[in-house]
Amino acid sequence: MLSPWAIAKGEISACIQCHTSDSMDSRMQQLVQEWRGSWHAKNNVSCHDCHGGAVEDASMSMSHQRGFKGSPESKEIPEFCGTCHIAIKDNYLDSGHGKTFLDTGEGPSCVTCHGSHDIQQASMDIIGEQLCSQCHSYERAKEMKQALFLVESKLNTISQNLKRLKVLGIATERQEKAYFRNHAGFRTLFHSIDVDAVRAKSSDYTQSLEAIEGEISESFKQLAFRRNFSAYLFLVFIGLSIVVFLLSKSYGQKNS
């Protein structure tokens, strides 16, 4: 579900108004639709956050004086995305992917794996034979996916359980911060595409995530205890009500 605020933020921008107008060709209009369904849109990242410009003023929306960057050249993509994703960019540039890209200009960049406007939340599903085998054999990528599996599974389970606890009204702020810290760190590590480094660090992440899982488990136990105790109090109340009713009835019969 898209954030209502994110949609409102986009719809009032000169970028959206122009790109959805009839004067634009279908491909330019499609970019807006792709963005609306993206992970960026869900997290309130709009056109100007990447491309710059004045979103509130159509006459200045593409002004370089207002920071307009436009679309990056292929060689500029890592720095373009790295404006926000700094640690990931650094690991990428030190990796085989990044070095190939810098040396030849033909290696995989951010958009090769993640796309540009229809960017979705990163997951292990990105690593697949169809994508990776476009540049090299899948064997090394398969090893990386296997190395990521345990930590990725724990991250997914924790994310789902934190959502359940929030729906149930349980405070999860501390656990969420710990989760996002581990999530971001692991995502950054992956972009090194160093299988040995991922394997070496996985035990550290597993230990940290197990601590979060322990706190979540304790929250569920406390919630179950509260429910059981509430049910117990309810039964006690019903029992006392019946006793009071019977005593009142017996007392009334004696006085009649």
C-alpha cells in the first residue's frame, strides 16, 4: 500500500504534472506509473530527491540553479544513487562489479539489478540465474545466495513479527531500530559480492538477530500471559457474580 503522504507529495510536484500531461510521450508518462509502485514512493522519495530541481515551480523545475541533475549518464549512476546509499556505494565500488564498471564502463551498475523508476524493496529474489547469467556464470552468485540465506530468513521473520506486535499494540521501537541497523549493515555487506566476507560476518549478524528474536518472543509470551490473566479475571468475575446472585436469591427467599 502506498503512503498517502507520498502520493500527495508527488502529485503537487511540477515533475508529475508535466510527465503525466498529454504533451509527453507514453514512455515518459510510464515513468510516473513505475515510480508510484516503487519502494521509493512508499518511503516518500519523490522525483526531486534524485533528480533535483524545483518541484513547486514549473518554470524552475529543470533549472540547474535549483539543483536540477536530470538523468545521469551510465558512468555517473553509482555516484548518483550513492548520494543516499553511501555505504552501499563504497562497497560496490570496491567489489568486482564496481571495479569492472569503473575500468570498462560496461559492468553492472545499480540499475542493472534494481532498475531505475520501478525500484522494489531489495531481497534475495534479485539474485537469480536469469539476471546474473547475463554477465557471468551463475555459480558464484548461487554461492552468494546460499551464504545470505540464513540471515535473510531471520530478517524476514523478524520483520513480520514486528508488524504483528505493532498491530497488537505492543511497543517495538527499540527492536525496530536494532532490526534496521542489522538490515542496513547486511545489505551493505552484500554489495561487496565477497562470499567469504559474507560467510564470516553472517555469524555476527545471526547472533544479533537472535537477540532481537528473543525479545520478540518475550513480548509474545507477555501478551499471551495478559490474555490468559484477563480471561482468568473474567471467569472470576462471572463466578463471583453467580455467587452474589445465588446469595441474593437465597436471602430473598428466607425473608419472604
